[in-house]
Amino acid sequence: MKVLTTGFDPFGGAAINPAYEAVKLLPDTIEGAEIHKLEIPTVFKKDGEVLAKAIEEQQPDIVICVGQAGGRSDISIEKVAINLMEARIPDNEKQQPLNQAIHDDGETAYFATIPVKAMVSKVKEAGVPSSVSYTAGTFVCNDIMYRLLYLADKENKAIKGGFIHVPYLPEQVVDLPVGTPSLPVETIAKGLAAAVAAAITTDEDHNVSMGTIM
């Protein structure tokens, strides 16, 4: 089995992104599965192109993308991605789409096909705070999750895919308001490893789009 894990590059003027920093710390094998790691650009559409190329080359069984959610205090396993690009700030190529569909022929939304609740439980068992999230936002994190699930729905339904949001690192909150949540990169990586383990070992099929059940 192969698992492709991705993390975004720094964005918004930051020098670091905890997503890829934590992904880099993942072991090369988890529960007997090969773990492949990829940095992707924080750029609308290009993120999906880089991911699609990696999927074509590596043929993974599971794809888990990871991104930063500054202000959150735990590892959030996302349940749903929506067909919308609405950028509060520009991406890394100065694009700032507003009220645009990601794919005109896509569903209104797609559910993650990884076992979200089992992953949250496994992360908590590892001693790392975690929860299910029902909003991946409308920036590039949601964009890559939607593009991943759209690709799986249209081309390879056997791929299990989803997205995980992680908090700031402590060094990112030094100049932010007192009390801004953060977690050490090692703790985030420990939680991600537990989540990946649950995705590998839990056979839970939620390969359904919001559009087909409404």
C-alpha cells in the first residue's frame, strides 16, 4: 500500500508552514504502507495540477493533504470540501478569486473518503488533541481537498482521500496575541502519523458526494 501525504509551502508572508514541516517528519513506513511526502504550492489550480501529476506517477491508495489553520488549537480532520474559491488574501501567485467554482462540472461538495472519525479517535489515543471539522474554508486548503476528491470521483474511485488542518507552530505565534494556539511540530507529526495509521487500517467507505444525497 502507498500513502501520498502533502503539505503546503509557506504563504501570506510567513517563512514556514507547519503542514509540510510536520509531513517531512513522518516515518517512511506506517502500518506496513509506504509513505510518500510532497510539498505543493499554495496556489489555486496549480496545487491540483501538482497533486494530479504525483498521483499519476505514484498510484497511491490513500492521499492525505495537510494545511495550516492558524487559530485552531488541534488537529482537525476535515469532513467536507465545497465547490468554491473565495480568497480573503491572495495566494502565492497573487490570485484572489471571489465566488468562483473550482470545477463547473463538479458536485456542490464532496465528503472525505478517509475514515474521519476513526482518525480523530486514533490521534486522541496518541495524546494529541483532535476533532472533526465541517469546514475547510474557501482558500487553497479547501481547493486542494475538493480537487483531490473530484479527481478520485471522476477518474479513480478506489483512492481514499481527505484533508487535515494543523495549528501554528510556537515560533509563529511569538508576535501574535497572547493565547494564540500552537503545537510543536513534533506533536503535530505524531498526530499525523496516528491519523495516517487509522486511514490505513480502517476500512470505512464514505465515497459519496453531497450532490448525490441531497
